[in-house]
Amino acid sequence: MPFILSEGRALSTIADEVEQNLSESGVNYTILSRDWRSIPNVNAYEIVYSIEQDGMVEYVKQVAIMKTRTVFLVTFTAPGTASTCYLSDVDQSIDTFV
């Protein structure tokens, strides 16, 4: 669901909030990457992390995409072993989001 980014707030603060929520939740997590993502004609920031719960690993990629002042948050979640099968398709889909 899209939302409006308030004045003075950067896309990277969304990733900061994700990290804070993970830390406060007490789950075992690893930040794999977080950085600006290159998508033509829009600003985008990506955070990728894994979560381990009950011996299961889950892979999560969240991309905040700002078009005008509206932010779209795209989230991909998959079991750790299955994530590599779909990742290139997910990336292609995200890169064409405009």
C-alpha cells in the first residue's frame, strides 16, 4: 500500500525502522545488505535480511520506492533455500516498477 513520505524524512529511514523492529522483536536476524537501489526515474532504497526462527531461515527483501512523494514498499519473503529460485524474477519486477 502506498503512503506519503513526510517532509525531511529519507527513504533510508524505512530501513532503519525495519532494523529497529527486528532488534526489538528478539528474533535472530542478519542484515545481508542495505543500500540505494538504481531504478530509472525513481528513488529506491533496499534492505535485505534473513530471519531464523525455530530452526527455519526466511529471506526478506524490502524495497521502498518513491514516485513523486508517494512511497511504495515492495516486500519479497521466501524460505532461505527457495529464495534463490525466484530472486532474479523479483528483481526484474522491482526494476520495472514505474
